[in-house]
Amino acid sequence: MIVSNSIIQVEHLSAAYQKNTVLTDINFEVKAGTLTSIVGPNGAGKSTLIKTMLALHPTLTGKVSFFGKSFEKAKKQIGYVPQRGSVDWDFPTNALDVVTMGLYGKIGFFRIPMKKDKQKAFEALEKMGMSAYANRQISQLSGGQQQRVFLARALVQEADLYFMDEPLAGVDASTEKAIMAILEELKKQGKTVMVVHHDLQTVPEYFDHVLFLNHTVYAHGTVEETFTDSNIIKTYGGNMSWLREGDKNVVHTTS
Amino acid sequence: MTFTAWIIVTAALVGLSCGLMGVFLILRKQAMMADAISHTVLLGIVVAYMVSQQITGMSMLIGGILAGLLTAFLVQSLHSMKVRHDASLGIVFTTLFAIGVILISTSVGNVHLDVQHALMGEITFIPFTTTYVPGLGDIPKATLLLMVVLLIVVFFIIVFYKEWKITSFDPVLAASLGLPVLLLHYLFMTLVSITTVASFDAVGAILVVAMLITPAATAYLWTDRLMLMLILSGGFGVLSAFIGYGIAAWLDTSISGAMALTTGLIFIVSFLSSPTHGLLSRWVKPKQLI
């Protein structure tokens, strides 16, 4: 374990909501520069896993370390993109402002965001194809656009490790493409990304690693080796009808 | 200054400081926390009186802050022990308020403090107790207290402006960026408490809720920008003070009651006629395509 180049180490992690144990004895390691999808049925504890790792949900047992450090010490290197529904989109603010919030930690107390901070936030919006909406009130953005704003906010944090909770849920095809392009770019820069994902169909296309979760880890590894019918059936239960890559009839839009 | 002028100034100060705090109460979805704290500060003031045997601005502020923080802490604790948030709020504030009421009638009773006064306030009597301030002359004590509290509130809103914004919009992000979310929460509750205590004498525990929530909710109907929302909310608070005094003088009725009624009237007018969120605008123009 000492010689491994794993940047995330999770050992015997468990967590609960009220009296229901949601996660039991979770163990896995993630290597730098990987793009991992966390998949599993509804209620499997996918979001809870991320939240527990990031100390946003109490841990029952076990420990998590990032870059060989505790979460507290590694905090600044970690970016988190929560589910879109976790905030109030009627909040009186605009897209640029939300992205700038990603910089508040770096700006520090008793300082206001400077022009260069706004510039940085604007560039992140540009990258997500959202520069035209910078001054738009956030409630007037579509779901896909809101998700892009969240992604832009994560980008300005310039973290080394990103956690994203269902970034592709309920977004339009072009947003899905834009988000995946950004994830690929992050990976090229040597960053590590873990994504809670709901769509098994796109796992082989979008990710290089997969983690099957249903209250505990059923399988974890590279997509080629791990993304197998037997693992899917094991994780989701018996009657999972599932189309293999070759069987599907989906045409991607070219926009 | 005349008594009338002092009453209006005091009312306007209540409107302004409550209007500013109210914006964040609403955006943090803690409007009902204002209701709770406005009641529990009574306990704080009573205990402060019992300890110091006098009612001074300072002892009231300290008592109020402690009561406010105790409320926030107990609500948070009960909630983390699996009691629903609204239920824990209801349990905590009624219990603390009841203790305050019992203490007033059994142990304090004889003075300036009585339940009627605590609930309704009596702004008319404010000009009678003055204190000398160098440079300003004789100022009613309650008015001076409100001035100090307004300065504190404005100071903290400006200094932590971006922190209030991020912890109100997305506390999870704020926490993951390493901001002291819990500390800011209790600082915020402290500010709500001192605003409530200072407004207590003027408008009482029940109507301070109207002054905290309604102008802010009204401002929310008019703007999509936080800074503007703060200015408008403070403005509506002050406006309510002036119009409320006018109504009270005209109908010869309670000033604080008329002020609270005015905040409600301004809200209704805004609710109907605001260009962006108003009821009428929805009928006049069809929803725009985005």
C-alpha cells in the first residue's frame, strides 16, 4: 500500500442514515489520472459514499485518505460538484457570480473578488460554452445550463481531484457532450475524477474505471476487465435486462 | 427633537436593521428562526434583569444574545438527534418563552417588564427615558441602542458579504472550500438576536417578526440581485415605519401594529404589481421563452 500510486484510499468505511446502514465495509483505492464511474441501483448509497468521503456525512467506521493525507489537509485539492437540486436556483445571483463562488476559498476573508477573479470565472464559463449567459439570473437557466455553471464553478477551483454527483442526470445531449469533453480534458491534465453515474449504457464510452456499488463494493477496476454482465447482474440483482454496446440503437446528435 | 420625531426615527431604525437581517433570514430559509428568537430573547432579557437587577441596553443585549444562541444551539442539537427541524423549533422556542413568561410573573413582575409589553412593545414611551451622548445631545436609550445595533449589523454584513452569500446559497460548497460554516451560522444568529433585542422595546416580540420577514420577502419580489435586495428591503422597512406612524396617528391606534400592517400592505401591492414576479405580470404577458 505504501508503494502504490493510489491517491484515494478507502478502508472499512461505513455510514448510516438514522438507523439504516447505507454503506458497509467499503474498501477501494483510486489511482491518479483515472475517470471512474460509480454505478449501482437506486438507493445503493452512491451519493452517500461521496458525501461520506468528503466529510459531509458522518462516518460510522473506517477511514478515507486523499494523497496520503486526511480530508482536512487535502481539502484544497478536492472539488465537489453536488447534485443540481441541492441548491435554491431562485437565489438572487447570476451565473458568473455562482462560478466566482468557487474561488471564495482562495480569495480568503476580508477581501472582495477582484477583476482577475471575475476574469477567471468568465473563462471557465466560456469553456463550458456559457459565456453568453454570464449575467443571466440563475433561475432563468435551463437544467443543462445550470449543470454547466456548476461544472464551471468546479473548474475554477483548480482541484486535483473531483467528485461529481450525477452531473449528467436530466441534461440535454449537447450539455452531456460538453461535460464529457471537460472530463476528458481534466483527465489529460492528470486530474482524477469520480462520477456518480446512472446510465449503464454510456459507461464504456465515457469512463476508464467503474465501481459497482450496492451498499458495499461489488466490483471495482478498469472498464475492460470489470464492466461485465456478471458484475452488473450481481450488483443490480437477477432480472436486469441490459443491452450491450453493440445492440443499442442510439444515434448521438452532432452539435 | 420632538417626541414624534424620536418615535419615527426609532421606528425607521427598527425597519432598517430588521430589513437588512431579514434578507439573509429568508435566503437561508430560516424565517421561522426569527419567530423563535423573537420569543426566546424575552427569557434572555428577564434573566439579565434578574442577574443585574436593572434594565440597561448592555445587559439586555447580552441576555438576548445568549438566549438567541441557546435557541439556535438547542434547535440544531434536537434536529441532529432526529427530531424534525420544524418540530424542534416549535418545541425549543415555546418552552424557553414559557420559562420567560413564568419568571416575569413570579420573580420580576413589579417593573417595566410585563408580558403585554414584551409581546406588543410600546414605542410611545421611548422618548421618556433619555441619555446624554456627547455631540448628539439627549437621545432616547432605545434609539441609541438601535443605532449601535444598526452599525454592528451593517459592519458584519459588509465585512462578511461574500461569506453570507455563499453560505446562504450553497453551504455544502462553502464547507468544502474550508469556510467555517457553523461559526458563521452562530454569528448570524447573534446578529439576529441583537437586532431583535434592540427592536423589542419599540415593536415587541411578535411584530419584530413582521419587520424581519415581510420587507425582505417584498424585496425578493422586485429584484434578482442580492445587493439591490438588501437596499430595497431596508428601504421598505423604513417606508413601513413612516406610513405606519401616519396610519397610527390617523386612526389613533398602536404604532407598532400599524407598522406591521403597512409591511403587509406593501407586500400585497408588490405581490400584485411587481414586473418580474407579480401576479398581474403573469396575466399581462405570457411567460417568456428562455
